[in-house]
Amino acid sequence: MFNVTKITIRRLVLISTVATLLSLALMVASILFPSPMLLVVAMSMGQALGTASLILYLLAIALDLQGYGEHDELGSAGSAGSGTGGE
Amino acid sequence: MLELHSTEDVLRLSALVASFIAIVILVYYLVVRPPLGRATKVVLLFGLGVMPLAVSLAGNISGFEYTLKTDFCGSCHVMRPYVEDAADRTSTSLASIHSRNSTFGHESCYTCHADYQIFGAMTTKANGLKHLYYYVTEYSNTGPYGEGGKPIHMYKPFKNTMCTRCHSTEAPRWSLVEEHAGMLEDIRKGDAKCIDCHTGDKIHPRAFAHGGSGKAVAAAGSAAPVHAAEK
């Protein structure tokens, strides 16, 4: 179905990190400069983005803990990196 | 910029501190790109989960608190005449008198238009979104006092219960007013409206005098519930 590799997992974490930074920027802006529009955007888009990024991160961790990408890693790099121990 | 005078200020500061910690963690990850080992995962969980949740929680509470304040209501320019009148300490309008109250004066808009509280926070936010929608679509290009925009009016009639929450009709000083004493039962039943006598021009006179929406509403004598001329 989907070919999940270590790179896929790292990309998920990367997307999650960038999305969280964006959502934090919106939320901080609404705290520092509270205006109706900013508050609405921060409380809707900002939090939706933050929630989605956390879900992405948890998905990435779940895939990693399940051992997805291990064979790909061993096959391509020839290293013995474990699912939870790094790349 | 950020002075700690209330719980809301403490929450705002907490949110900023939590967001700073999260940003440091995330930027470090993006720059250094450490291996996704156990320690990295735990630290990232703080940066992506725990801290943003704290920011969201503290930010939401302080945000909701801020939406109660007169400053927030006045941040849309069409509310300027209403808020200016409320802020005028020399004015004898009802908006100004209520805004000088040390207990709730800084939240006088919300306090007096408080049927929001009866229906709960969700309805308040839904109505607030409606305000924002109309502001953006119909009033954003109007004059400094809302000139050129459609008359501003309330969504529903101003009920006596909004006044009698505080003015219980039981206080001797209130009953000393001849008109009050003469129609006590009618006021309590809601057959006589408070705003029939305490009309919009006595509550928000500037809104009815500046030539903007308020005056348009007053002049039109509309059958719509416009007495307090607030949106």
C-alpha cells in the first residue's frame, strides 16, 4: 500500500515541526496583538494546525515504533539502526 | 508591553514562556537535525505536544477573557462612538456611568449586553463570529465612525432582565423614582421596557449624534430592535 521508509518518518516529523512553528506564530501573535481577526484565526486555524501536527508526529512515532523502514534502512545503508534507537 | 495585573496577564505570560520553550526545541531540531532517538522523541514531544497545548490552553483562556473587555469591542472602528462615550468620564450617558463602575467598568459592553452569558460561551463566540463577518463584509470600508455603513442594530430586543440582573427593582432608592414606582409590576413582567424611557440616545448619545450609523437608526425610527443601537 504505502512504502514507509525512514525518510518518510523523518519527513512526517519535519512537516509536523514546521506546522507547529506556524501555529505557535499565530497563537503568539494573537496573545501579543489581540484583535478580533487574529484571535479568530489563532483559535481556529492555529489550533487546527497545531493539532494536526501533533497527530502527524504521533503517527510518525507509532510507525517508527512498529519498525517501519527498518529493512529499508538495513538494505540501503547496511547499518543496524533499530526502530527506536536512531538512524 | 506585558504587565502582570491579573490572572489573565499571568496566563498570557505563561503562554509566551511555553511558546518560547517550544520554539527553541523546534528550531534546534530543524537546525541540528539530531537522530530520531528516544531522547529526541521525548524532547520533541514537549516541543510539538506539551508546550503547544499549554500555549493553546493559556492563550484561549486569556483570549476569551480579553473578548469581554471594552477595548476589544472598540477595536472595530464602527464601535468607536459607543466606546468613546463609555470612556468619557464627564459624560452622564448610561454607557459612561456604567463604565465608571470599578467592579465591571472595563467590561461594561459585555456586562450590559449580557444575554450572551445566559446562552453560554459557545453562543457568544458564534455571535462574535457573526459580528466579525458583517464587519469585514459590510463595514470595513466605512468612515471613522461607521459613516456610509448600514445602520447598526441589535440582533434581538434588549430585555429588562439585562438591567434587572443588577437593578433588582427592590432597592428603596430605585423605587423612589416616581416613574419606577408607578410601573413596578409592568417592569417586572417585562410589559414596560427599561429602554422605553432610557432610550438609545441617553445610553449612547455619541452614536446618535455623530452622523453615522447611530443617527441613521434613530432618524429612521425603524421597527427593528434598535434602541441601544449596538450590534
